[in-house]
Amino acid sequence: MATTITEPGRSGDLLTLVQWLSPAFPLGSFAFSHGLEHAISTGTIRDADGLRDWLADLICHGSGRCDAVLLSMVLGGADPGETDALARALAASAERHMESLAQGRAFLATTNALLDTDWPEMALPVAVGVQARQLALSPETVIGLYLQSFASNLVLGAVRMVPLGQTEGQRVIQALGPLTGRLAAELAGAGEEALWSAVPGADLAAMAHEYQEVRLFRS
């Protein structure tokens, strides 16, 4: 017997956002480590606890926080072009700049086709923001799922590089869940005044990765 699937407003939009932020969505995020490869190769990150602490700092005080604020600004009606220029200027290294633009380009190539839109190339948090404006979801929900996707993609890379077991990797993601939830609630509705970063170690790792002789990842 055929099954009819209906998508009532909010639940259908939630499934759409989960699809966009899924590892199966063609962003090419598997190719980027966000400087994590350098931190692991130098022994700064050796185990699941070190990875959890590194990612918690990125989310609360670094690029994760900045992405969340940029996403909030776009969801709140900020001009996408101006916000994209700000996002590009905030990139702490050439590879971080490339990473955000490459993933944003890939995200828009697919979502433009799915939604019949024609947004030009933009950094990833801005790209997600402009398309998520069409969804009947709260900024807190969009930001929370974005941050979980950000952390999950990096954990998947670390599982191979440290290496970690799959269960250990999932424990790291689980441990970061309450943190991403609190930050999403805090930054929902935030504006440019909430932009700041204080993770010099992660920024230096991203810069050093560019000159690393043996590399598996692009950033």
C-alpha cells in the first residue's frame, strides 16, 4: 500500500534544515579540518578529552561563535552582501577563508537548484542564513543545528586522525550538545556587537597548516 508523506509547516522545515546540515549534503566538508590536522600532528590534541576541549573553545570563543553571530544577523534581516564581506574579513587565515567560501559555494549551488533561488557565492554561515530565512524555524533552532553540524564534521575528521573510536567520537558530540544549545539560545537575535574571537591557539594552528608538508586535509 502506498504511503503518503505530508510535511506540515514547521516539521517539514526542520527536516529540510537537517538535510542541509547533514554530512550527506554535498558541501565537501570532509576535505577540511579547520586547523585540527595541525593540532593533532603536533600532539596538542591526543585523545577525546583534548578534542572536546578544543572544539568547546572554538564554539564558545572562536570561529563557531562568529559563524553563529553572522547567521543570527542574516536571519534577523541584515544585508547578505554586507554580512558576507564581514565574514570574509573575519577569516583568521587564508585556508579558513577558502574553507568557508568553498563550502558556502557548494551549499548555494545545491540549495539554489532545490529552491529556485539565485544567490551568488557567499561564506557558509551567510549562505545558510539567507536560505534558512524561508524556513518557519526560530533562529535558536537554526543556530543550534548549524553549530552541531560544525562540531560533528570536525569530530568525523578527528576520528580518523587521532585516531578515535566511533563511540568516542559520538561521546564528544554528545558532550558538546548542552554547550551548543546554550550558545544558540544566547546568540539568537545577536547583532554585530556580539562578534569577537579569543582562540589564538586555534588561529595559529590554522595558519601553520598552510605550510605543513604532509597533509590529508585542505585546511
